[in-house]
Amino acid sequence: MKMSKKLIAVTAVLTMAFGMVGCSKSSESGGESAGDTIKIGANFELTGSVAAFGNSQLNGIKLAIKELNDKGGVNGKKLQVVELDNASKPEESTRAATKLITSEDVTVLMGATTSTNTLAAVNVANDKKTPMVTASATNPEVTFDSKKNKVNEYVFRACFIDPFQGKVMANFATQKLSAKTAVIYTDNASDYSKGLQKFFKETFTANGGKILGEESYQTKDTDFKAVLTRIKSLNPDVIYVPGYYEEVGKIVKQARELGITAPMMGGDGWDAPQLLEIAGAQALNNTFISNHYSPQDPDPKVKTFVDAYKKEYNAEPDAMAVLGYDGMYMVADAIKRAGSTDKEKIKEALAATNGFEGVTGKVTLDKNHDPVKAAVVLEHKDGKQVYKDKIQP
């Protein structure tokens, strides 16, 4: 009789154990991680030389995810962001992308912010057959491999590309500022900077302008006065500095200290609150940048976003924030149209993006997975960005 009771007890325990194993297996294949949540991998520069970009863009992504989840998610599933810091280094970007896909099993990869760090993750996305969307990397090679003469099948972007950005500022220089001569001062370690240099030069000279000189610096340089002294002696009508805010801020500050009063120009890499802290409001006067949006744009979608971002973070959103926001909504739109979390179907839906309405404008992806969208030109006046113009492609 005792043996019988023990046998019954053991059988009951085993039954419960097998039941728990069954439940665990079910959860793994179709429960929270696979069935109810869509994991979005975030590979961003959260520390390092362009940390302002990465943190700002991640904020935009998180705001979009919060709004989407408050409305029920996408296709009945909640979105979850899994973030890794690439420390503003290309080798870390490769590692982060690999870990997010292989260890975290994300459905879509977002990031990085800069072209160099994004390019470092492109092969990972293609090899692992995982859709990757960068909201801000503008170098054409991100989506189209010119050496192989083929589109990077799994890589997409939510921003305009360097040829358009360089052309916008060259046209602005010759048509709006009546510039006939220019000097270009480039970050020689940056794919982004070298790309803008190339396309600005092509358009500026095609417009009849003359490039008086081309100088270069390296990321993390701090003393630019020797080169700036040479530039001053050339007396150009404009100085084009297609770099990132940390070095650009010091270049602008030191240029004004040397008595250089010519207009200085750049791209979206200038757009970070730290630029004002580094350069100072006075030094930034008479500088112009191409950018993806302006919070002063009268478009109602812009006002709605700006208000929501201020409420969430108590700060005015820069271009990186709005691009992250738009990029996340573009991904959500593709997942919704795909009707699935299958990576191949999402990739196909992203490629078919047509007329997506973002804060930064209407987005239609071309055959190279690049958006056809407008740019704005902003002027710095007494520490504030002033909306000058919106340039259509």
C-alpha cells in the first residue's frame, strides 16, 4: 500500500514536470518572444565621439515604439527595442550588429547613425539575411555596393543621400550666397565627410565656381589653426566643412578667433546641441547647414512630433531624433504591410515602400533602397537654427 502511494506521488510529480517542460517549449516557439513581441535591434553610438547622435536617434525610436504600443502595437504584437552601444567605432558596430541578430534574435536591425559605422554592419545584415534600416547614414555605399555593382539586398535607409545633400549646399552657395570661390575642409577618416566633399565639389564647379583649396583633418583633432591660417590667406567666399559636430565646433570657433568672417557651411553632421556648446553662439553666426527637417517647419506633422518629443524628453528634437522616429514608423509600416514577422517578407515590404508619410516628408524608396525626399537649409543666428528653405529633389 505504501509503495502504491509513493508510485502515485512520483507519477504525479513526473506528470507535472513533463507539463512544465511542454509549457516551456511552447513559450519558446510561440509565446512572448516569438508570438507577442517583435524585437527591434538598436545598434547605436551611445558613447564615444558622436554619442549625441546615437542617443538622440534612439530617443526618437523609443518615442515611436511607445506611441505604436499605446495603440496596440503592429499586427497585434508589441514592439520591444534591444539596444547595444557601438561606442562610435566601426569594429564595435560590426560586433553589435552580429550580437543583436545571433544572440538577441531581433527581427529588424536599426542603426547606426554615421555612414562609417553603418557600413561596418552592412555585411552582417546581408549575411544573416536580416532587414537593416539606417535613418541617417547618407553615404551611397550603404545601400549600393559600387565595387560589386549591386544593391545591398537587406539594407535600407530613411534619409536622403550625400549626392543630394552636397548638391543642395553647392547650389545654395552659388545661388543664394553668390559665392564664386570655396575651400573644402574634410575629415579624412570619415566616409560621410569624404562623400559630401566629392558631391559639393562636383556641383560647385559645374555651377561655375572655383575650389581654391582642399584641406583635411582627422577625427579627434583639436588644433586646426595652422590649416585655418592657410585657408584665411586664400580668402574664399565660402568654406565648406562636411564633418561632425565635435570637430566642426572647434573649427568654427578657431576660424572666427583667427578673424575668418566668410560663411561656413556643412551638412546634417553639424546638427547636435553640443555644437553650440563647443563653438559658441557668436562664432556660429553666418553658418549654414543642409538638414532633414526644421522644428520651425509649418507642417502640422512637424508640430505634432515636436510637441510629443518635448513632452517625453523635455528637450527640442534635433534631426537625429526625428529621423529615428521616422525610421521606426517606416519599419512598423513595412511589418504591417508584410502581415508577418518573417524577415524575407519584411525585406520585400521595405523595398516596396511608396508614399510613406513621415515627419521629414513623404518617402518612396527607389531601386537602390534610398528615399526620394526633400532637404532643408538652416542658418545659425545667435545660437538658434533659423529655417531658410526647403529643397525638393
